[in-house]
Amino acid sequence: MTSGTLPQTIQLCPDGPSFSPLGIGTWAWGDSFFWSYGKDYDEDQLQAAFHAALDAGITFFDTAEIYGFGESERLLGRFLKQTGQPVAIATKYFPLPWRFTTDAVTETLKASLNRLQVDSVALYQVHWPFDWFMGQETLMNALADEVVQGRIQAVGVSNYSAEQMQQAHDLLHQRGIHLAVNQVKYSLLSRQMETNGVVKAAQDMGITLLAHSPLDQGLLTGKYSLESEAKPSGARQFSPKFSRSGLQKLAPVLDCLQAIARKHNRTPAQVSLNWLMNQGRVIPIPGAKNADQARQNAGALGWSLDEEDLQTLDTVTEPWKS
Ligand SMILES: NC(=O)c1ccc[n+]([C@@H]2O[C@H](COP(=O)([O-])OP(=O)(O)OC[C@H]3O[C@@H](n4cnc5c(N)ncnc54)[C@H](OP(=O)(O)O)[C@@H]3O)[C@@H](O)[C@H]2O)c1
């Protein structure tokens, strides 16, 4: 763990693109299946979130073909047309069982580019390490071909174990390409990556980790607690983490986050994101449904927790390592 000045940009891997050290995740953009798009928030609020993020220095957005069945990419495509600022887009390929030829990769990528209204993206990630009928070797070769074609700048994976990440890294290496990222669930309440070898392997291989669900779907903002009236929308209401016993377990972490937030004149969400940014080559991608959330999350940039804060957070979230 390090503290002090955090970098202003992060190069994903040698020869790879550089991203802002904090991104915005757009799973909730256009998704009414898990989240509650169209009911609790709409396109105007997402458009405001997009521009607020850019104004606050966040220039990297993460999406996927499956988010809102393409709607997340469509929304981003429309918003991208409204800015002249350079924006890095990362999207994802879902290895569905019937996608078993390399043509499927090209067709799927072209459909994403079409929805995003761009000719290329900075990063293309394999959403899950499913093998089905297209083995990793064929898949990584198809992605390497897309780098050569110029439709993607860098290749990433998501939810890969240390071993799977090593395999993808080695296969791409044979084509002279560096695996840029592994996007994994990582937050103060999801620290398994530190004990299952993923963090160590990524550091050894020079791979950046993109931390998904870095606020644990809103829990680390402190707005869902034993004392608060706030109830999560969408599918989260059925999650045990948001139940009374889940919130009881969370209480010491929220107390600690609030104390550290007060000390720095920040919010618990900003402290939680800054903790991740202090783990070295980790870029958190919090979701934001409106301009206020985007602005507040961007407040994790430009300062750093100190060594004592990092130690305190490490200790209070020890139970979340397993
Ligand atoms: N690769 C994968 O398999 C995978 C899986 C999951 C996520 N992801 C990526 O990671 C991104 C983020 O994950 P996530 O959306 O699951 O969870 P998250 O970032 O941990 O939480 C996002 C939610 O927290 C609340 N929130 C965010 N900022 C807030 C703020 N400043 N103040 C108060 N509330 C705030 C919002 O919901 P409410 O306002 O409704 O509480 C928001 O939708 C996704 O959008 C996606 O890009 C990837």
C-alpha cells in the first residue's frame, strides 16, 4: 500500500492507452432489468452525469454490449456526439455459447462500435471467462486481429482468476500484445482479489485492475444504513447485503468511513474510491445515475488518504478479505 500523490493518468499497460485514474461505469444506463432505468432516472439525468463527469476530469467510461441490451452503448454514443473532448471508451464482448467462430468477435465488436457511433474503442474486454466452444486461444487471437485492424486499441478481460489472466496474457504475448486489464469486483467490501492471487499476478504482469462495483452497489456511500430510511431500488432490495443483518455487519465500516471522511472534508464514497486508487494500478469505475453522483465520485480525485487512514480501513475491512 502506498499513500501520497496519486497519478493523474494511468497507462493500462506498456504501449497501452492512458486513462483517467477514475472512470464511470454505465451498467445502470438503460438497464431496467437489474437497476430501475426509466422509473427512478432517465436519459436527461444520464446525459447530465456524462457531462458532469467530463467537467470534473473523468474521461473514461466503461460499458458492455449486454448493459440494457445495447442501450448503455447507444446512450453513450449519443452523448459522445455532444462533446469535442477526448473520451476513452471500454466495452465488453460476452462469450455466448453460440459464438464459436472468430467472425463472431468481429461482428459483435462492429455492432458495439455502431451503437457507440465510433470507429474504434480504447479497450475491448471479455466479460466473463466462459470457454464454451471457442477456446481462449481462438478468442485471444481474434482480439489480437482486431488490434491489428485498429478497431480496438487494447485488450482486456473481466472476472478472470489469476491463472486465467496468466493464460490470456501468455496467448496475447505470442502475438506481441500486452493484456491491458482485468476488470474484477474490488472494493472495501470485496477484498478477495487480495487473497486469491489476482492483485499479485496483475502487479507482476503489469496489468491494470479495473475495480467494478467499487461502492458495493451504493453501500459504501453510507446512504443505506440501520439509521437511514433510504431503500435501494431494483434487484438490490433482494440482496442480503442490504438486509438488516447485512447493514448490521456493515455498521463498523460505515462509522470508520464517516470518521475518515470528516477528517478530510470528503464523503464516505470519495474515501472508498480513494482507498482503491491507493492500491496501485487500480482504476475504480463507480456507477453514477445523475450529475450529483458523478461530481461527488469525481471528488475522489486530486487528494490522497494518508498511511494511518489506509491502515485503519485495512483493519476494519479485514473480514471482507475472505
Ligand atoms: N465486469 C463485470 O462483470 C461487472 C459487474 C458489475 C459492474 N461492472 C461495472 O462496474 C460499474 C459500477 O458497478 P455498479 O454499478 O455495480 O456499482 P457501484 O459503482 O458500486 O454502485 C453504483 C450505485 O451506487 C449509487 N451511487 C453511486 N455514486 C453515488 C454517490 N456519490 N452518492 C450516492 N449514491 C451513489 C447509485 O445507485 P443508487 O443511487 O440507486 O443507490 C449507483 O447506481 C458498472 O456500471 C459496470 O460498468 C462490471
